[in-house]
Amino acid sequence: MPTSRFTLNGNLSASNRIARQINRNLIFNQIRVKQPISRAELARTSGLQRSTVSLIVEELLTDRWVVEGLTGEIPRGRKPTFLNINGQRGVLALDIHPAHAMLAVTDLGGKIISLDSVEFPANPQNVIGAILNSVKKMLRAHPNRTFEGIGINLPGRFDPHLEKSIFAPNVDWPIGQLKSSVERATGLPVVVDNVANACALSEIWFGHSDKIHDLVVVNVSEGIGTGIFANGHLLRGQAGVAGEFGHVQLDPNGVRCGCGGKGCWETIASNRAGMRYFAEIAKKPISSFDALIQLAKADDDAAKQALTMMCKALGRGMHMIALALAPGEIVVVGDIANVWDLAGPVIEAEMRSFALVRAPSIRSAREGNKARLRSAVALIMNSKVL
Ligand SMILES: [Zn+2]
């Protein structure tokens, strides 16, 4: 019996369902990566029995996630029919930051078809309206595509049942109303989750951490949040607020944090911290974290120093995570992954400079900039098989 890889309620009677979900996910991902592909080839590459593969393929065809395409040519015997991901179906992915959002239309495999962004208006009361306009515009631009739903990543923790935000210290607009507003405006199913949780799910859903059942995603952006996949489940804790390592105090003399605390991990290791370090070293402010990344890529000393300080602080927090949760992998999501050659070794060395029982491997998310958007797709796709 394989270990569950999905967010479930831990119901034992569901164990058969779990195995079927895992196999279905495996087959879907094989089709996604290797399309066009025949059933026979799927059986070979997945290691599943032909009959199991056929059953799952029928299910995927019925759900119209997969379509049959061209017939293949082989020297003798029955001609195989190739399978493809259904290109007519899609997901709208919405990645919400405190002051802007990214939107994408993707296929069911998370491949980005079109991309847009929206800067939020200064008045907090107008933010949801601006998001709705962008969503409707995006849907109108794809009239021939059938949408499975809208996956939304949120900065902060959000109770999906109470439909209100529980903890979002970097957000000053009514984020708790977003889910119901988007549902009303579009009529589509909407799934929301914290961005780090979504990214952890995405690593599992899109098969990047196939053999790993304990991984932590550290999302480094305006703040820091973690998504914890432990014992094959997304760990949510009371009211869904688990994973706020970003607000553990690491510097008692540090700067004030959005949560009201002082010297939290995110005050020394987030993008904002990197920009602050640069301003201190270069004696001039920098307009954005992306500008800081570009400077570092251009070999600017102050920029590289600032990012090194930020990455050391990241490594200190990773040490805390490694000790607390003993994950097999820590996956870093965020702009810092764009300079992984610089960041990765600093983070890893700092983490290992403290005593560890077992060191996890640390890597950046494979899709780089697209990881957050892809994770919003994983929210929708995962919700369809539960
Ligand atoms: Zn804090």
C-alpha cells in the first residue's frame, strides 16, 4: 500500500481511493510529460498493469482530462491510439501578492498559455474589483476553452471553511472576501490556499518529489511562509495556520515585523530584508527586489553582499525547519531562486553550520518563476480527484 500523497482526512476506509488517486496522478503525469503516448507505453513507463492503466485512462477520458489522438504505426499487431492532455480544457491560476497579482491561463498540465498581471489600486476597497476585472478579461480572451476552475494562491493563512483570512499581516485589503467574490463573478469553482501550501502540493501533484513524503516549501517573497508536507499529508494545524516559521523571532534586537513582533525570520530573510541590506551597504535605496537580482547578476558587489546576508538568514531559518520537521527536501520558491548559483550554496552552508541530526537536501522549485502560478493549477486539479 503506497503512502498517501494527498491532503486527506486520514479516513482508513478511503485507503483504496488513495491508491487509485496516486495511480491516476501517476498516469496523468506520464501523459502530461510524454504525450503523445500509447496505453502500452504507459504501462511500461508507470510499472502498472495494463488493465489498471486501461481503467484509469477510461476515467481520464470520461472526465475529458485526456483525449485520444492519432493512431500510431508499429510493424505488426494492433495499431495503438495515442493519448494527449485535452488542450481545450484549462485552469485559471491567480497568484496574489500583497500589492499585485499574476494571472495565467494554463492547460491541465500547468503549461502557461497566457499571462497577465494587475497592480492593485491604492484604495484597499477597490482591490477586489480590480482583480475581478482582470479575471473576467482573461476568461473573455479564451472563449473556446472550458475551465475546470480558478486556483488562487494567497499570502497569509486562510480558513477555507469560514471563508475569512486568519493571518495575513502583509495585506491591507479585504482578502477574506476574494473567494466568494470570484465565485459569484465567474460561476466557476474556486479553490484557495496559502501560497506555500499550494507550492508544497504542486511539488507532489506535478511529480517533482515522487519518492519524498516529507518536504517543506519555503516561499520567499515580501514575507516568508512555509508549506509542510509531512507523512504524506499537508500539515495544516489548528484553523489552518501551521507553517508560520516566518514569524519565529530569530533576532531579538531586530526590526519591527508586520505581525507586530520584532526580529521575525522574515524581517531578516525576505525580499524586503534583502532590499534593506542593499540600501544599508550601498547607501541608496533600490526600487524592487527584481532590480536587486539584476544588479547581482551584473556582478554588483553591494547587491551580491546584500543577497548573501539574506541567504545566510534564510539558512538559519532552514536549520530550524530541518530540526523541527526533518524533511527529506526543502524547496525554495520565489525570486531568490533566479540566482540559485549564488543563493543555494550560501543557504545550505549556513544551515549546515549548526548541529543537525539529518540534513535535508535544499533545492529551488523546478519551474522557477512559474512555480507559484503552477501551484494554483495544482489546487484545482487536486480538488477534482478528492
Ligand atoms: Zn512577524
